[in-house]
Amino acid sequence: MFDNLSEKLDKALHVLKGHGQITEINVAETLKEVRRALLDADVNFKIAKDFTNTVKEKALGQDVLTALQPGQLMVKLVKDELTELMGGDVEGINLSGDPSVILMSGLQGSGKTTFSGKLASYLKTKKTKKPLLVACDVYRPAAVDQLLVVGDQIGVEVFSDRGNTDPVAISKAGIAYAKANGHNVVIIDTAGRLAVDEEMMNEIANIHKAIQPQETLFVVDAMTGQDAVNTAKAFNDILNFDGVILTKLDGDTRGGAAISIKSVVNKPIKFIGTGEKMDAIDVFYPARMAERILGMGDVVSLVERAQEQFDEEESRKIQKKIAKNQFGFDDFLSQIQQIKKMGSIKDLMGMIPGAGKALKGLDIDDDAFKHVEAIIHSMTPFERATPAKLDASRKKRIAKGSGRSIQEINQLLKQFDQMSKMMKMMQGGGGKKMMQMMGAMKGMQ
């Protein structure tokens, strides 16, 4: 995400990142390029201009030109101002009601129904809530069916009333059903339109007035740039919503909506959608996003994702197997599954400082492990447990069964052997301590 903006900001700040002479003139030139990068990212002109003016004032006020490492200080100022522009502090979701009612609003095609499911899954798994999805889109063909499919995917009940064309009545009935059946969160999926119109605004306003939700969220497609910001303003004028959801952020290389929207509507971005899967939802952290935009990575989020998939008991079993030279392909397959659960490979690589720039231009396939899994699944239980005993005839059969070449089988075996040796070396030192630390950190959350 934000690849184009990151690249252009990196070029703009390149001179100042070094230890060469920095003057007021090249600071001004650099900030001119920063402003151009923001405009190319579809950030509003006034916002971009105010941003660079603020950074310049702070730079001169903090004596950046005479600092020991002026370039680094300048980058920090840009990061801090980006963080402030995107909202400053992270904003949580209000779950104070009984049940807590969340009203979802937005245009058709913004991913509102899918994100309603993602939010329900997030609240169910991360907040141990019992959510109920309520289908209030009475216009779009198969809208109710779509929500039922989403609910089935994540194991969350969906309330619908197909014969009813009054979304206000449906939403009230859904809340009553939630109270009667022990649901402590209600997520109401409303109808969208292809454009902002009076009829749509009146309907969503009537629903809002009737149910008085604890949280009203505006869902917007990040890839629409300034159009997303303008639509958010129109909705906010009517609803005075509590927060913004940015969907399809994984496909947005510019980032204008994420940077501009808080400044225009003065409402925080609360969540972002980072993929198609139901677990592709992240809390929006302005500081972490600013660091990613500036190529600093996001190690904290990476560790948090690893912690979510970290199984302390499984880790102990693997440590014992490594110590006894019993680490096999079944264990390797288990580790691959944990990595895949953390999210898309490209997104994970973008969280590693410097990796995004190093991998620029490379097409990282999320199915990168597919051929490895195919090879392992073509092995017998004995072969998975004893990789060293794979002879030529076994390799030939595995290659035929997996649709891969014998060279690929040999390459995987070589990589597996190298990894096993490395894990063995780490077993008594840093690796074991790192696993123990991750377990302890997870326990503190």
C-alpha cells in the first residue's frame, strides 16, 4: 500500500537523509517535492500546502539546519506531522451499549457488507463478543444472501426479514432479537447507492434517529482518493458519524484518502481493510502508518500478528523435536500455515524496515507456498517424518504426485536441511529466548 507515495517521499527526502550540508534553500526545495508527492497521491492541495508549511516552520523553529543529524530530524518532523494529519492517537470503538449498536453507512461498492462481516469476526475473536449482523439493504439484489454467506463464513448469526421493505423496522426488530437471544453487539448493514442522493441520505438519517447507535461508521473505498473524502464530508453533514473505515487499502498505491480524510471531516479512521479474507482487518494506527509511508516499516504490527498466531505449546513441542533431530515436514507445514494466517506476504514484507524498497518491482505471490505444500502433501507420513531418507525413486513419485520437478524437490530438501541446521543452532541461545519472550509478551496482552 502507498507504494507510489512512499517512493516519491523517499526521493524528496533523500538529500536530507544524508550527512551533507543542509541549507534553508534545499529544505525548501525538498518540501516542495514533498508537496508534489502528496498532490500526486491525491491529497487535497490546501492540505498538502498547509502540511509542508507546518513542517518548514517546525524545522526552522527547532534549528534543524544546525542539528547534529539534520536529515534524520527532518524525516522525524515529516513523520510526526503525517501522524498528526492522519489522526494522531489511535481511536477505539465504542461498545458501551447493551447491546452495542453499530450502524454501517457508505456508498454501494465500497465493501460495506463484506466489512460488516470482518468487523463482526474481529469483535467475536479479539473482543470475545457475540455479534449479530442485521440485513437492512432492501434494494440491492441478493444483498441479504450476501450477508448470510458472510455470516456463515465467520460463524455469526444474521437477522433478516425478507418480506419487509422498511429498513427502520428491520433494524428495530434486529435489536429486539439481539436482546432476546444474548447478542451483545448488533452490526446493521444498510443500503448503499451509486451516488450521494437525497433519498439515500434521508433513509440512513431515519435509521440513525430511530435506533440511536453507539457507533456510526462510514465505509469508504480508499482507491477512490479525493472522491472518498468528498463523499465522507457529505455523509458526515447528515449523520455526524463517529469514525471512518477505509477498505481496499491493500490496492491503493497513492494514499490520498487516508491522509486527507481526518483533516476534512475531523473524524478518526478507526479500521482499515487490507485484503479479501475475513480476517483482513486492522485497527488504524496513524503513527505506524506514517512510518510505513516513509519506508520505516511497522515492526510492532508485525510482532502483534505473530503473537496472535503464536502457540506456546506447539512451540515447546517443536523445540523438543529440534533438539532430538525429529523436526519433519509436518512441523514445517504447520509453521507455513501460521505464517499464512498472519496476512498477505506482500503486506508482511512491507512491515519490515527497508524491505518495501528492496523488493520494489517484484511480484510477490500470496500463493508462494502453494508448490511447497503440494510437494509435502504428496509425501507419505514416513517421508514427512524422515526427509533424509528420500531416495531417487521416492523423489520421482513425489514430483509426479505434486506436479513439480525433481529439481524443485531437491531444492526444497536443501532449504529444509539448511533451516533445520539453523534452528538447531538457535535452539540453545537466541532462538529459544526469542520464543520465550513472544510467549511472555502474548501473556501480558
